[in-house]
Amino acid sequence: MCGPLPRCVGYFVACKGTAVVSLTVLVFVATLFGLFATGARAWRLPHFAGKTDYLLIIASSAWWLVFAAVDAYSTEPADKILASEIAWYGIITTPVFWMTFMATYIRGSEPAAARSHRFATLALGAVTLAIALTNDWHGGIYASVTPDPTPAYPHRLHFSHGFIYNVLAAVVYVAMLATTVQVGLAARRASGLHRRQFLGLLGAALVPWAANAGYNFGNLRILGFDPTPIAFVCIPVVYHVLIARHQLFSLAPVAHHAVFNSHPDSMLVVSASGIVAEANPAAIKLFEASGNPVGQLFAALKANFVPQRTIDASGHAASELCSRDGLTFELRSTTVLAGGKERASIHVFRDVTAIHSANLKLGIAARLMEERLDANVKLHEQLREMALRDSLTGLYNRRSLDEICASMIRRAAEAGQTVSFALIDIDHFKAINDTFGHRAGDDALVRVAAALTAELLPGEMAVRMGGEEFLLAMPDVDEVSAFRRVESCRKALSQDGAGDGAASAVRFSAGLITCEAATCNIETMLTVVDRALYQAKRTGRNRTVVAAGDARSIQDRLARVSLG
């Protein structure tokens, strides 16, 4: 018999001899696909306690299955022996990962040393694999391998177990026994949905290990082979049912007894289909006239209560008052989401009869006063906004200059800033109204207002002064920057829709002034900037003129800025 390393290399390059596809191999492959499908589904779920260990269980089980299938598929004794040796990595790591997964899932959170435990388990698997691959030198796992043919399985081998095999088997059975005990205790303490989860997990694990014990101690075989890998077929089936029907990994049993069963309020856990999945003792007592609420429709149980008012209905939580048999309850409902979908809902009935009776009158009076105060504040804000806003364009109106614009100038003065003002007037506005109608004129006003609003930076304001005249106030903006922005807005409006008629291409003239905020007076500023606007109209319209200068001087300054 050749050494382990040359055999390993030779095996992965090309499998020697002929092979037959048996029913056993097909079962292995189907189970492997089932495991991967279950692992992929768990991968897509939000994080749950023990998720990493669960995925490692899937991976180590898959390893075991792959090489068990290779063993069944191969006809050469050397290849079958090698596959049996390599399978030991999965054989030893699967039960250990299962033990750590269940401990974490029952605990509800990962322990601080979880990562160290995983590395130790992976290292244990690597050491076991090395021992198995060197079995030819020590015979500790398989003391001897002899042909054990049958008419149906002519290539079957018989493995005599060595001392190391018995040690490793003891490790596996101790891990499974420990897991069985902790899951059994957790199932005993749990109730309803969580008990079904634990019992399902326990049953899915015990079937393969019962098959393994039957093989080791009773020479049990299925289709002529070790039945353990074949028994793995039940795991993806059971896990799929638990995830799809019993919310496995979506409702983790974290301190379930302390938080749920001992809670003085009546608590119901309702599935996405509206069926009560769990009820604590207080809830069972509350609904005792209707029988045990578990298994009943929540809507039917809730129908026994008379709704009074909703306290809060924001997000995935809601709170309302309801009454029954002269008692008042506060019902708090919370939606449990997983993977972006509603998985369940939790409803808590709290008896607030005494508190409600004592504070009812005071609460009503306080709410009335608060509502009236809110209404007065809102009305005041609405009236103030209506007084300061132009109804057509939504811009501030002329009245706002004395309040809002004056406040803006005052803040700029305190900061030692300048303020730029642009007075804008739509060119040939009367012709637009006369030619295309007042609706087209209104549209032109709205378009100019929208263009000016788009230019606004924080702290700036746009005002409709009246008719077709607008004012743009820009604190902390120098003359050159203000000129550029007004010109950019003017050119954009004059080019927009050009060719579709005069009503679509809006043109305006503008006067611009920049002054120190500390010395700025609104009325004086308006007088000066109005003269600049008049000059823009007189010199041909569709242009911007800077006060105390002309368009040529500002263009010269712009050129110097760009050259510098």
C-alpha cells in the first residue's frame, strides 16, 4: 500500500479504476444540495446568535458527505481508503460545531471566546485529518482494511478500528451527549414555538448520530454502507420546515422564561398569518373565557375588546387604549422584522384601569388646552406666512423687507460682511400678457421665481416686489460673484425654450449693487439699484448693470479676475 501523500496527490489528479453510480451516491448528492440550500437560506437571514457556527456545521457536514460519496463511488481500495481518511475532518468537526452552535443559540448571544473556540475546532479537525492521512504509518484509526464484498456491493471494504479511532469516537459521542442534554433542558424550560424549535433541532441531529451508533456498535448498514451520511438527508428537510414554519433563527429564545413567562402583563406572540403562536400565563388567564389563545386568530381575540383611542402608531410599533368588562387596557403592538419581511408581532395587554380613571379628567383638560394652543400657534404661523409670502410664486413679498431682509442685513453687519442686491424686471412683460394672455404672464413670473430660488444659498432670500419686479438679496457675496450669478440666471432663462415662442423664452434686465452691510439702508439701496435697473432697460434690456458703474467696468473686472 502506498504512502498517504503520494496517494492523496494521485487521487486528486485522477481517480484510478472504474466507478459505478449507485443509489447511495445519488442520495449523498441530493443531501449535499439540500445542505447547501439550507445554508444559503440561513446566510440570507439577519444575524442570529450562533450563525457562524451554524454555517460551519453545514460546511463540515458537506465535507463529510462529499468524501463519503467518493468512497461509495470508487472501486479501487486505495481510493476508498483515502476518501474514508479525508472524511475524518468533517466527522470530528461537525459534532463540535453543533455543540458550540446550540450553546450559543440557547444563550442568545456569542460568548467572548467564540472566535477562539472556532479556531480550536478547526485546528482539531486539521490534526485529526493529519492523523488519518498518516494511518498507514501507525494504524491508530484503521488497524486493518480487508475486502468485504457482497453480490450487490463487490467493492465494499471492512475497516478494523484502532485505538485513536475509539478516542475520536468518544470525543464525538461526548459532544453529542452534551448537546442533547443542553437542548433537552432548554426544550423542557421553553414552551410553544421555542419548544418546537428545540425539539426539531434535536431530532434532526439525533437521527445521523443514532445511525452512526448503530453502525459502530451493531454493524448497521444501509445500501451496504455506513448509514450516517445517508441519515444526513433529514437535516435539510427538518431545518427547512423549522425556518419556513416555525421561525427558526428569527425568534431566538433569549431569557425567554424571565422575559416572557414571568411577565405580569398579558403577552401574545402572533405569527405573520395572524395565528397566536405563544401566550404567557397572564395572557392565558386574561383570555380564559375563550379558551387557550394559542392557535386562535388574534383578530378574533381582539374583537372582544372595545377600542377607545390610539395613543401612538408610528413605525413598527403602535399603542392604543381598549376596554373589556369595565376594565381599561393599554395594548402595545410591535412588529418583528427579519430580512425586511414581517415575521411576527408581539402584543402586550396592560391593565391601566386605576391610572386611567384617576387621570382621565386631567388628561382630557390638558389635551384640550394643548390642542387649542397648537391650533393658535399654527394659525399664527399660517397668517404670518400668508402676510409675508406671494401667493403666485411662493417668494417673499414686499412686506418681508422690513422684517426678514432687515434681520439678514443686521446679521451681515455684525459679521462685517458686504451685501449684494439685484433688482430684476422681466422685459416686455406687458407684451407677453397682451400676446399670449395673462396665464402666460403668470407662467413667466413663476419661471423667474423658480430660477431665482434655485440660485439661493443658505441665508439668502428672493422677493417679489410687485408686478414683474423681483429682488435678490445675497449677504457675504462680492460684486463680481453676484454679477456672475445674476448673469447666469438671466442667460439660462433667455435660452430656455428659445424657438418655441416669446412666451417660453423669458428675458429680464437687472440692476446690481454691492455695499457694506453696516452702512446699508434698505430704502437708499432700492433707490440706487432701481437707477441701475433703469440704465439696463435704457441701454437695450436683457442685461445686468452695476450701480455706480456700467456693464463694461464690471466685465473688465471679471476679465482681470479670470486672468489673475
